[in-house]
Amino acid sequence: MRSAFLQNLKSRFSNTSPTKMRMTILVGLLSIVNCALVCKAWTGHARSHLYYAANINGFRGLSQLERLCKYTHLRPFLQEFTWPRESMLSLNASDADIIKDISPTVTQLRFRGVDHRCLEPRLQEAMSTFTKINKLDMTGSIFQNWTAVVRVVSSFPLLATLAMPITSTCQDDDGFNGPRISYPPPPGHLVHITLASGCEAETVSWIRKGPSIPNIQTVEVESKIDSKVLAKLLRSLGGRLRHLIIHIDSNRACSQFRLLKTYLIEHHSWREYLGSISILLSPHRKYCP
């Protein structure tokens, strides 16, 4: 029956590219692999579903990567990549070779819950090969210091969406225990940033002290963020800010939000912008790699 259905599709759509709606309907009836067998015109659309995202931690992801490394014509379909491996025992230098093969087309990198300090030098260097990244999620990852964070973020000049990691030492690079370090500026295309509790002061200082402040329109935080530090960032962004998302995880969040609101209202330069900002108070989202 399935074979007859495929033959019918071939006869009707052999010279027709599938529309988005048609693909959505057919994916519900058939596997994406079978959709790819309808005709040549359908193959590219099916592959864009099959190879759009790869997670190196799953069997399916490893199978995808094996085919992507072997068949170069499939690599342009890969857009989203989750790396490195969750198991620290699996963090090996051979992943660097895989990354170099597939990185040129990836635009979204999920680097969540990773201890950057434990990565071998070849793996750390491999991150710089993702030259087209516009979305970087480092939620829950740990870096040695702020210098390491800035070095990684600055290697992605096209970055538009950024979720910051945490650091094991936040203050040591900012002149407290030695000479002040000059950092590269934040990515100029940045429009959405998620602050990490614990080193939000360094993040905000880095953004504010750059030669030009990025056109950030969305700021996302958890309720544990220092509200005074957050207020400094929001004031610096001025009328460009459109969305402030606060994830609530305790009763303390309400008092934090009231403090933030009071702090902003007290500054006359901010009153004209308060009415144009969309503030979303959402339930706390637990970290999930």
C-alpha cells in the first residue's frame, strides 16, 4: 500500500517542488526518507528536514554526522549543532576533525552545560571554525574566567542571539588582582542577550564600555540577576529595548522586579521608554542540556 502511495505521488508531483504546507502534511503520513524518494525535486526539501539539526549526544545525531562527514553535498543542509558530548569521557580530540568538516554551514550552536576548562586545546580551537554562527547558547556552561568567555564570543562576528555562560572566577580579569585588560567589543549584530547570574556585572560592563552599544532589543534574565546591574544595562540600551523577559523561580523575584522598576523610574531619562517595553514574567525554566 505504501509503495502504491509513493508511485501515485511520483506521477502527480514528479515535476513539482513541494510547498511548505504540502511537506508538512506528507511528513505526517510518511517518513521524511520516503518523501525524499518521490522525485529529485523533493529530495532537497526532505534533506533540509533530515539534516537541519544534529546533536552529537544521540544515536541519530552521530549517524547524521557520519553521513555528513562522508557525503559533502549534505553539509549545506546542517544549520543547528549541539556540541560537545555530554559525557566527559567522550570529550576527545577527534571531535575537532568532525567539527572542521561540518562547521562552515552551521548558524546555530548549542554549547550548553559544558565545562570549557576540561576541553582539550584542539576542541577549544575548533569553536572558532564556526564562522557563520548567529545564535550561540552557552547556558549552564562554565569558563575559567571572563577573558575566556570574551575570546569565544568575539570569534563570532555575525552573532545576533547570545545566552551567556558562567565563570569560575569573575573578577580576576578586570583590574582587581592585576592590570586592567582591554577586551574586544561585543558583536555588532547582537539583538538578543540572556544574562547569567554570577557574572552579569562583567557582561554589562563589557557591553557598555564598547565603542558602540549593540542594538539589543531583547534582554532575558533569571530572577537571581542583580537588579541594579540589570538596570544599568537597560538604561544604556535606551529606546532600542523592546522585550525584557524575567524567569521567576522564587518569591524573591517579585521583590527584585519591584526594586528594578523603582530604580528605573527614579531616572528621568528612562521614563519616556517605560511604556514601549514589553515585560514578560515567565515561570522559571530549569536548565536542560
